[in-house]
Amino acid sequence: MTSMETDVASSSRVVIPGESLFPSAEDLRPGKGTYELHGHIYSSLLGYVYVREDTTDSRNIRVIEVRRNEERHQHVSPHIGAIVTAKVINIGPRYAKCQLLSVEDTILGGDYTALLRKEDIRSTERDKIEISECVLPGDILLARVISFGDTVTSFLISTAEEQLGVVMATGETGEKMMTKDWNTVQGVETGRVETRKIAKVPNLNLHSTTKAK
Amino acid sequence: MQTQAVETERRMIRDAEKETDMENRLSDGEKVFIISGAEADYRVDGRRCEDFRNIMVESGVIDTTDGSARVRFATTDLLVGVKCELQSVENSAAVQDRIRFSVDCSANATPQFEGKGGNEFADEIACALRTAYSNDYVVPDFEKLAVSPSHVWILHVDIVILQYGGSIIEAASIGAIAALTDTNICEVETKPADENRVTVEMSEMGKVWNLDTTRFPVIVSVNKLGKANVVDCSLNEETCIRSAVCFGFSFSNKMKPQNLYQVVQFDELSRLM
Amino acid sequence: MMSIISEHGYRIDGRLPHQIRNINCRLGVYPQAEGSSYIEQGNTKILCAVYGPHEAKRSKQLQDRCVINCQYSVATFSGLERKNRPRGDRKANEFTRLLEKTFESAIMINAFPGSQIDIFCEVVQNDGSLLAACVNAATLALCDAGIPMKALVSASACGFVDSKCLVDLSNREETDLTPRMTVATLGNTSQIVLIELENRLHSNHLPQVLAQSTKTCADVFECLHAAVRAHLPGSVAIF
């Protein structure tokens, strides 16, 4: 997305959906906001035309995109392999239901729900996991999208990597808890200790000051 | 001591929220911020507790109605249309509801109003307006609407909510007054007909009369944000309210408390957002 | 009873049979919706809001494409006679389905599997050609929302009176007997994405009505095109 500086706007031409941009050619590729039909590249959005240089298979091709300068609402959808931030809504015996808050850097506009299955929480000892020792409702966690799910279930996410897991926890009594060490969180005010599957995010300040007695 | 205060605030917020499966758009921290600010007389958009937002009223916007108005309160947008209907009834003195209100929440305001989603909320607003107007003092032309013992004018006031940004009931009452002031009612004459009945005819081409709206009520709601009393809440502030009281005022300074809403109603409002 | 076309060939409001009414439109009227528009075709006024794409309800979700969900609502005070219910009657439901089908052909639905796009139309003032005006309003709102479409959809209503085609009918011209056809085309081509006929039309007259409709849709397309181009430079944000 930061390739805007290297883009060359072909003109300040405003195009509408369905407007023919260029005839198809070997070195032209339809990018975001365009589609190709019957030998022509057409625009599918209302915006300005941008032409971007790109190389594939050591060939120089130009990618045609149509964009507006300001994107008021980002239409980002979670894709497979993306790191997402999720909030746990409720837990069951075999899975935890979460709500996706953001995909990488983009905050999601709509309601996306995802399931975190018991066997996807940790990569070790997968059959002996107790969900309530790893995540509780209200926790914020970092996870990776592993599949779109079938017609019954929604997205499936997994925290089975070292740097994925809980980043901020809500305790059983409802208070905010900070991470204490690799497996536990401690309440900010009461000092109560609980276990979670914590994300080993590098540079995370594990020595948080608490008002505990 | 400070942490105790914060904890009680959080508990208050949780008590005020009903168990919903809708995400609450504001986090606890934001709610505490709004409430504490209101208690110190500072609101998020720079207003004080008793300040209203800019109110813009335009009348005569829709040509197919007999009277219309559009009310805008920053992010709240309402359209009001009045249509007059001359009904033949058995006994016009028995028809007491001569100004009828109906509210429609358009899905343009929020997708939750799609289909029947906004019906409950719309009915509450219509009911509040109906109660406020069912009062001899506020409608001095009440008798004038009964043209003859068997004919009576019914004024249908229809409100469409186009944008939801809080303070709907204030906007609806202002819009009703503006539209009814703008309403032109045809002048009619009664002529005796057979069997002791009367017929009505238009008196002169294009002669109209207007209602006397000087006493029509304005409804204002006072909301409780923490310990502060606040008027004209925006959308975010409405999710933090615990309770509110609505009053209908008639302009010669006679106060007529019309409706008392309980905590339950505003929990439902926050569920709608 | 005034006839619809006078002996000099003029209509009740002074137009010629092939003339459309003035079209005024504005995009981006609601900040809370992804896209919104307001269109005036003569005295018909329509507000349209587009929400989405967002995750569809589990029961309506489709795996390979997105679902288009419309709502067509007519304000109770919008017509000459007061309507009791703004929506839910048979006519509104029929128009809702027609709008959904029209935009399924125009929007690139395969780009958003499992999502839903909502299009809500509110008729504020009714002076005829409602379905056509709603399609035009929805096209503008979708453009404003940045939802990829194959082309702009433009629509027009055409009636057939005294062997003449009347385009862009007003309320008084939409009587119970006049056959009228609403046609919507995709872009500037003559690809038809919507046809709706009310009352009865003899099949011999069909080619004439279709030809006139398609030509009028092209005229409406030019108006929408100009409006949409004018909107974009004004909507660029200052960083």
C-alpha cells in the first residue's frame, strides 16, 4: 500500500465503473479496482487511474489500478494466514468464540466472529488442554487465520505459535490483568494470579508495576 | 481511594448494561472518560451539561404534504410530513385523537432499523408525542377541527428518522411543531342536506387557515451521566446513560410532566446502536 | 378528464413525449453509511444508503459470492394519498426483489464471498417512475461506497399512450390503464439488467417501447456520469 509514492498517475482522469481504460496487452495487468473483459481493461470503481510498475518472471509489466485518494471505509476482510487481533466472547468445552477486532494494522468495520478450537491453542500437549487455563472471556489475543470454515462454522483461528496468544487479559472478577511471566497473568489492583497462554511478543515489558500488596 | 472510585464506576457501567450479544462500541475506559468529564461539566465535544447542539429547522420541504419540516441536530436528521384528512364520522365530538402521530425509523439511519427492527423505538416516540398532545390546553384549535357534528379534520403527522445521532425525541417534538405551523388546512363550509345531515364544501378556492401552535409542547429529556444532569446527548453519550426523564413543556411556561422513562428504556436504546 | 397528451403533442407538465425531467443528485449525504446519495427526478425525491460489505447472517451467507440485501420504503406522506405502511406490502416486496436482482448483475459479487451488501432506498416524495429513480439512486450510492461494479446502471420508465412512447412518467401519467415499462441498462451499452411491465402492452408495440427505453437510459446515464465525475474531486480529503 505504500507504493503510492512510486505510482505514476496516468492523468488526473476521473473514471467511472465500466469505463474502458486500455486495450489488453501483454505487459498490462488489471489490478485493484479494474477488471478485464473481451480484450479491454475496464474500471470497476469511481476514482483516479494509477499505473504501477511491477516485475514478474523478470518481465516488466504495468499494473493498472483505480483508487480514490482517501479511503473512508477500508473494505478489508480477514484472509488466510493473516495475523488478527481478537477478543474472546465466550468459551465452551471444546472451543472459544472470538470476535475479530482488526486484521494486521486495519481495524475491521463489521462484525466478524471466529472460532479458536481447543487443539489449536497450543502446539505442545494438544490433547491435555483445559480452555479455561488458556483463555477466558474478555481476553485480547493475537492469532492467525487458518481457514474460512465451512457453512456451519465461521473463521478458524489458531494461537499455536510462540508469538501468538493472549496479550491482555480480563480476570475472573473482571479486572484488567498484565502478563507476569511466560504462563501467568497478574491482576493490576488485587495481585491475583491466573494462568493463560501468553503471546511472546518481543520487547514486551514483562516487569509491569502493580499496586498489589 | 481513586481506584475504589474507578471500580465503582466500572460496576455502575456494567449494571447499566443489559446482557446483549451486540458489541458495545465504546470500551470501559471511554465510558469512564465521558462520565467523569460530564461530572466536571466538560463534554466530549466542548459543550457544557446544559448546552444544546446547533438546531436547524427547515419547513415546507415536501410538496406532496400539507405541511412539512426537516430538523437537524448535528448528526440527527428527521423529516416530518403532515397530511390533513376530512373524515365523516358518526359523532365528531367522540373523536378525541385529531392529531395522530406515527414514526418510521428508516433503514438509512442504521441497518438495525431494517424491516421491523426500529418499530419498538418508533412506537415509543409516537406514544410520547401522542400523550403530550392529548391535552386541552396545548391545542386551542381543538374544537375548530370538528367542522360539523359528522365531519372532523384528522391531521396525520408522520415522522421519518433518516439519521440517528441522539436526541430523537427533542427533534421529533420540534419537527412536529414546525410542520404543524406550516400546515395549511382548507377552509370548508357546511351546508344542510337531507335527513338532518350536513355536507361540507370548500368555501373559496385556495382559502386556508393555520393552526395556532403557540402552545404546542416541546419535549426535552434530561439524562443522567454519572452524577451529572445532561441535555441533548450524542450517540456515544447515550450508551453511558443510566436513566433519563422526559418533560413536555408548553410555551406559556406551564410545566406539564408528560412521561417518565425508566432505566430499562435507555438500555434498549444502547442495544439499538 | 385531461388527456395525457394534448392535441399539440405536449404532456400535462409541458414536456414532449421523449423528454426526461431534470435530474439533480448529490452523493455522500450520510456520513454513517459507506455510501449514500440523494436524487431528484423532477418532483420525485429519493434517498439511498449503502452499508457493507459486511459479514452476512449465517442463514443467508453464500460461500462463493456476496448477498445483496435491499429495502424499498415509501414514506407515508410522499404521495398524494397518505399510505398507511411505509413498507411490507406486495408492491414494496416486489420492487425489493427487483432491485436485488438488478444489482446482482451489476456488482462484482464474486469479489466478496460470505459477505452482504445492504442497499436501502427511502422515497421521500413520490411523483412517478419510482423504480427507475431508485435504481439510479442506488447506482450513485454504490459508486460513493467504492463497491466494484461492472458499470453504472441507469434506468428509466416508459409508457405507451396513443401509439406514442412517453418517457419518465410523472404520478398523474401513471394511471391504471397506461402500460408502462421500467428498463435498466448496464453502462452505456444496451445490455438490459432490469425489465418490469405494469398493465398490458401489445406485443407489436414492444420493440418500439424497448428501443425508446434503451435510448432514454443512455440519456440518464450521461446525467449520472456527469454527477459522479463532479463529485470525486470535491470528495478528496485533505491529509
